[in-house]
Amino acid sequence: MEGGAGDTSAGKAPSLTAAFRSTAFTVIWIATVVSNVGGWMYGAAAGWLMTSLDPDPLQVALVQAANTLPVFLFAIPAGAFADIFDKRKFLIALEVLTTLVSAIFAALVAFGLATPANLLAFTFLTAATGAVTVPAWQSIVPQLVARSDLASAVAANSVGVNISRALGPALGGAAIASLGIVSPFWINAVSNLGVIGALLWWRPKTPTGTSLPAERFTGAIVAGLRYARHSPALRATLIKATGFFLFASAYWALLPLVARTQIASGPGLYGILLGAIGAGAVAGAFVMPRLRIKLGSNVLAAAGMAATAVSLILYGLAHDAVTALAASAMAGAAWIAVLATLTVSAQSTLPDWVRGRGLALFTTVFFGWMTIGSAVWGKLAAVVGLPTAHFVAAAGALVAIIVTWRWKLDEGSASDLTPSMHWPTPLVAQPVERDRGPVLVTVEYRIRQEDRAAFLEALEPLQAERRRDGAFSWAIYEDAADPGRLVETFRVASWMEHLRQHERVTNADRIVQDCVRRFHLGEAPKVTHLIAADS
């Protein structure tokens, strides 16, 4: 349930307790927190095991890369799966597979068969099964709570993730010290059984929605990418995310070496440092809503990136546990400040029909840069040393604040992204096969010459809306013989895709369309639908 879906209001902080009025949410929340604790124990143990098998900084950093690369590779297809398949059955199947993969690697460690290669391979496989479930977990949250409690669910999920981040690594370090290196791997496998049981117990209501058939897999992916390309607010969020995750990945990747070589300590300190990051994030989660209201999303994100730079400098200077703990606590608070702000911005730009795919794309950027950054910082540390690698990452984070400042995050706007359903059903002389196409739609306007410039300016956001919702081309034409007659045209791949456009238009889009149509002289503009005759 990490990063669960939901709407957040820019004007008030969500209550952390409202979502727990739902028994289903409470049961699944507890189960996922326990499972995430096991996952963080696995992560701490994997990083420490690699320092024993091969202490080369690049090899150690590759453990983090193997944990994040699958999300980069599979999140977008997973977003499409979340819209196509029954989410509950899909999650059960993947969670069972995750448990089996985790148990197999635990057995390899128990029998002394772990190697750097199979450690990286099983870390990748475990992360891959988890990555495919991320959009589905995000998508089921509205089925677990009432719509009025969605913001509470988002906040509660954030706290749950960070509770597990605070507990898991510390417990992992303690388990290694007291029970041996294999114990966290077995605990991780067993901890996942609760999630499977919770999903088997849960019986969601049958959703009601579109009468149109589900999108095909490839078409669903294309539609999600097209939406992101033509959504300025979502693009800004992705650009900001790039500037943050690339440099923040440095301390995640290099922390095992900070504990082992720079401070010359053992797995207990490494777990405590990871736990301090989680504790800082939990503490930050309680004050973030108030800070976001006071500072705004863009200033809060910049402050979080600046605090990340300071924490990286402290890591570079850390030769004692106290300095490293201070760096970890600050890193955790900064992490939740930026991550929560970016997540709210991403969610507030996405209507329900593309929410899973849009969040999957955000997750892809998140983990993609974490993966690339892990390899980059590991290699740099091997060449120039741990302190210098941290200092370079800190400088990069500060530069990223300046470079990405002109791209503004969505402030959690009150835009109504529910379907307006105000487009009338197209008139046809006879039934049209749904896969026929392409379809050319024309909208004829009559305007005054003195309104021409303002009319063309008002068309810009309308063009973006047409493209986001399915059009692969758009143009506006002017009648050479009648200057007051302008014709908007856009093309859609098929009749089915145009019918989907009718269902994708939101109430916010309707306002944009009304701004254009106020320039039109007469009643409604004339709309025609033309289908390619040779198809």
C-alpha cells in the first residue's frame, strides 16, 4: 500500500485516524506494515551480506540498484495491468510469488550458497514481483475507504511505510547480531503471509464504471504516456522528481559503507542509521501537511532538497555515530517532505481513468533515478572515496533546486477531475464498428475578427486536453473566404478511442471548453465525425 492513491486538500491537513474507521483498511494496513517491516529487514540484511561477500563499493551500491531497477522497468506495464485485471486476485497471485522467491533465497543463505551474483539476482526478483503490484495497491485504496477519507488513507499509508522503515532496519541489524545473517531473510518471507491472508479475507464491492470494454494492454500504456506528455503539471512533477531522486539516492546506496568503513562499526549501527531515516520521516509526516499549507508545495520541495544536501554533507563528514545519526534523521525528514509533496502533486493532476498509469510513470521516474544514481554514486565512491562522493551529490542537489525551479508543482488544486459526461452521443446513420478509424472530429466556430487573438489563446489548453484524452493530432484552420469561420480538427485512432474521449472529459475540462465557446457566435458550434473510408 506504499504511496496509496487519493486526493489531498491544499487547505487542511488530513486526519490520520479517519481512514481506520474502515475495518478493511485497518486490517490491510496492519498486514502491509508488518510485511514492509520484513522487507526493510531484508534490505538491511542484503546490503550487509554484500559487504561480507564483496565489499567493493560498486557491488554494495548494486544491491540498492537491484532493489530499485525492477520498478523502473515494470511500473508502467504494471499500471496497465492494474486497470485490466481483477486487482484483488492479481495482488494475491503476486504476493504468493513474492513469498516463494523470498523463501528460496533464505534457504540459499541458510545453506551457505549465497554469492554476490545470486544475491543481486534474488534481490531483483523479489523487487520485481513487488514492483508489479505497486499500481494495483495504489488503485485499491478508494475501495477500502469512503471518498471523504481518501486523504486520511494517503497520510496513514505514508506513516505506515515510514514506521516500517524505522523499525525494519533496526530489527534487521539486531536479528543479524543475535540470530545470524539468515534470520532477516526468513522473517521477510514469513511476514508476507499476513498480506496474503488479509487479501483473501477482503471482499470488495463490485465496481461500477464504464460500459465500454477494458482497454487493451498496449493501448492502455500508450494512453498513459500520451497523457503525461500533454499534461504540463504532471511533466513538472516528473522533472522535479528527477532533480531530487538522482542525488538523494547517494545516501541510500552508500550508507552500508558509511557504517562499515567510514565509522568502522557493525550491522547494529547500520540498522540504527536506517531506522533513524525512517524515524525522521515519521516525525516529518506529522508536520508536513501544516508546512505545505504555510510554505506551498514548491517552497517545501526546495527546502527538502536543501536539507537533503545538508544531510549528504554530514554523511561525508561522519566518522562517528552521532554525526551519522544526525544526518540520517535530517535525511528522513527531508525525504518525506519532498516525496509527499511530489506525490500529492502527481495525484492532483490525474483523473481516475489514468490514475494508475500516471502514478506508475511517477514511480518509474522515482526508481529509475534511484537505480541510476545508486550505480553512479557507488562507482564515484570507488574512485574518489566516500566523503567526496557525498559532497558531489550535495552540490548536485543544490544545483537541482535552481535548475528545476521554473517547473511548478500542482499545489493540490481544487480542480474537479470527475467525468463531466457532457459531450452528447455522436449521431450516426448506422452502427459503427468500434475498431474503425482513424476518426476525424471537426468543430466549427464563428467568431468576431476582434476576438481572433483571444480565441486562439484560449484554444491552447483545449488542445492539450484533446491530446491528453486521446487525439494524436490537432489543428485549427481559418476559412480564407470567410475570416470569421474557424474549424478545429483532431484525429483519434479509432471510433472506440473517440467514445473513450467522451468518458474522459472532466468538469475541469468543461470549464476550458466553455472559455473557448464563449467566443462563438450563435448556439453550439457544429461538430462532425468523419471516419476513414478505406478502413
